[in-house]
Amino acid sequence: MKVSVIIPVYNVSAYIERCIRSVLDQTWQALEVIVVDDCGNDNSMEVAGRVVQSHPRSAAVKFLGHERNRGLSAARNTGVAAASGEYVYFLDSDDYLPPDAIEQLARAAERERPDFVIGNFTIEGSGHSAPALRLPSGTLTGNDAILSSYVRKLWYVMACNKLTRRSFLTSQNITFYERMLHEDDPWTFQLACTAQKMTVVDRVTYVYYIHPGSITTALSRRNLEARVLTISLFYDYITASQERMNNRWIYLFFEHNKVLFFDFILYHDPENAFHYQSYQLFRQKSYIRPCKAIRRFHPGFKQAVLGLHYYLPLPLGYAYFKGIGLLKWVYYNRIRPALSRNTDASA
């Protein structure tokens, strides 16, 4: 079974050799490696070319290039369009793989024939953490099991380290939205909404490297604006299908992410006007009346209380929604640490 590993390249000269060698040294033999040049301004592609040329598996590598810089999403889409493997796998060019990573995932794919296989990962670099895989090895069958596990954060958002059946992506028209940050969020959400079979390999099959220049490390205004765009993309995708609009897990996911993203904006951007604009959009993107949602989806007391803002006039709803966010910040950053210190002192 052939696996196509897709590696977008943009200004990663310090990391690209390690990345490509880790793929070419994989124990899995049926590999196609697609390196997509996204027109950076360093010598990343020269380094990549030297590494490939000197490696015994150089024939497995296909170099593609854009005429201009188009971003990570476009590079991944270009790679999928050119892939010939039964399964595709995304690898960011500053990360790398353990030697048997693809073999671990591909053997599970051969055995179970799922829509996608997900592995675990480890983090190197800065002190950042990321949500880990919280499922044991095995297979989930049926979309309800897959979607509910995603909404409960039992598996991670990032598109990397998922071995995904190429025909499934094509049939479901799952591609990356171009020219946006956090492109993994809508892609993985669509994957969770449509997959019928998912296999888990609870082994480390990916090394996620976070360096000072990573998008992950910065929460700029552009980064936060991307959260607002993501809510709009979620809304458009959900409302394109009555089945998705009637799904309890999707409703819970959507409303939870409004709160999560607004809190990000509230905590990391000082401008009240941007807070208000973001709240307006989040409030507008509602596809079911709150009282009807409570009867149909039974979101629970916490979600029902948060949802009260929909019943209030816009300025009051904003004040209520923001007030809850500020109270949460005070609790998690002031009250809980103080309680923890007091507990430790008395122990």
C-alpha cells in the first residue's frame, strides 16, 4: 500500500534536512514523498535537493513548486492533487518522524481499512504543550463515535500525523481553506463530521517541533482574526446540511468554540472594539433558537447559562458574555492558583 507524504516547504532551512531524512529513512518501503516549494526566500529547497540527491531512495521524491507564495493550505492542497498513494500524510517541514512511524500507521490502515488512522505525538522545542491523543489503540466505527470523541477532545486538531485515505478526502471534498491561519481547524472538523471509520495507534509517530518562529507561538491580531473567520467557516459548513444542523455533537462543538475563541480574543487583545465586533459575529452565526436548542440538544446547565446572552439586547448580551469570560480569567489566573498555594502550604 503506497503512502504519499506531503511536505510543504517555506523558509525552514534550519530544519528541512532533518525532516526529509526522517521520511526517507522510514521502514515502510511503499512511499511517495511530495515536497512542495512555496516560494520562500531562504535556501530550504537547495538543502532539500542535496539531501534527496544523495539518498538511496531519491526516486521516491517528487518536487513541486508554486509560482508565488500561497501559504501552507495551498501547498497541502497541491500535494494532495499530485499524490498517487492510497493514503496521504501531512508532515510540516520543521517537524520529523520516528523511523517506524509510517509503518505503524500503514499496517493499521491495511488491517482495518479506515477513513483515517491517527497516531500519538511528542513535542520538542519551546515549553508549549498541545492536546494529546487520549484514545487507546483500536478502531471507532460509525460517525457518531468519531464525532463525539472529537468534540470531547479525545483526539487533536492538527492535520499532521493523520494517515487519511485519499479517495475519502476527494469524495467528501475536504480541502484546506487557503490564506488563513489555523487551517487545521475546519479541515479536521470536516473530517470528524464525515468519517465512518477511524483507527487509533497509541504510539508516538510524530515529533512536533515548536521553535520561536512558529505560528503556534504567537497570538497576533491576525492570529485572533483567524479565530473569527474559523467560526464563520464552521457556520457555513454546518448550515449547508440539515443533518449537521440537527446533530447534537456539532451544536455543542460550535457553541463551545464560540466561547473558547472569544476568550482567546478577550485575553490576548486589548482593543474593546475588536472584542465587540467579534462578539457580534459570533452571535449572528446562530442556526437554531436557544430555547429550541435546549429542548433538542440538552446542552446542560453550564451551556444553558452561557447561552442566556442570546436573549439579551446586543449591548447587554456582549456585557454578559464578556463578563463571564473575565470571571473565568480571574478564577483560573488568580483564585485557583491562590487556593493551590494555600493547600500546598497547609500540607
